Amino acid sequence: MRRTIITVASSALLFAGCASTSEEPRIGAGAEQPSATSEGPQTQFDRKTMAGTDLNARKSDPAGMKGVPSQRVIYYDYDQFEIKDEYRRIVEAHAKYLRENPRAKMTIQGNADERGSREYNIGLGQRRSENVEKALLLLGAKDNQVESVSLGEEKPACTDHAENCWWKNRRGDIQYSGEY
């Protein structure tokens, strides 16, 4: 037990005290399209400590999930699977929770709007969920804690046929075991 605490504390101090001039691994890229290159905008995730990023942790604890960040949705631009900077803190907060709760398990459900073929939307949803999973793993979550799945267009948050609705369906939903 004492060794574990020392190891965790040492790791936290190491990450907090390191200033790196080299570029960290990047996650994400523009959606793959037959005529496009695989190069595209990327979002960088680093391995800094996540102190103070609990993002509105739940006040009540009805399901024994004290401290789980309440923000659970990551939205994407049309035809993209890159995690936008505005959602970085959400991913960091969930990674922190998973690091601090090694028995916690989550599923990331990648979703797409209704445009595109069923097969394409399943693939896009999978890339979205896998991108969040990769970010969580880079930030210290363990492989056995995170599962990524795609629901494609099968679980819409909104059913209107217009952009003011479609953006709500381009998302990744984060759910912890016991919630699905």
C-alpha cells in the first residue's frame, strides 16, 4: 500500500515538474475520405497532472459514483473525429477519475448524424469513440477500464432533419458501468 502511494505521488510530481520541448503524441485527424489525405487538424493531449479538473463532479451519489465528472458528451464537427479543444478538459477529468478509481470501467459510444451511409456512420462513430479512448489511455487510464463502441446513427439525440439537430447527434457519450 505504502509503495503504491509513493509510486503514484512520484509519478504525479514527475509529470507536474517536467517541461518538455518535444512534441507530445497527437490524437485525431480529419475524417478519412477516399479523395482526401489522412492529414488533417489534430488535437494534442499531454501527460500533465489534472489537479482541479473534476468539472462539476456530481453532488449526490445515488449509484455509488462519487466524484464522477458530470459532463459526459463530446461533440464533433461534421465528418470529423478530432476531439476539439473545448472538450479537452472533459476528457482530462474522466482520465483523472479513472486513474484515481482503478476499478471503474467506462464505455464510450461514438455516434453520427443521419447523413452518410450506415456503414460510413458506423466507421465514423468508431473512430470518434476510439479517439477518446486513446486520449484517456495517454492520460493514464488503463486499457481494461475503457471500451469504445460505435452506434453510428442508430441512437440520435434529435430526430429533426436539419443542422440545428444534426450537431447533437455528432457526439461521443461517456457511460460508466452500472449506467448502461
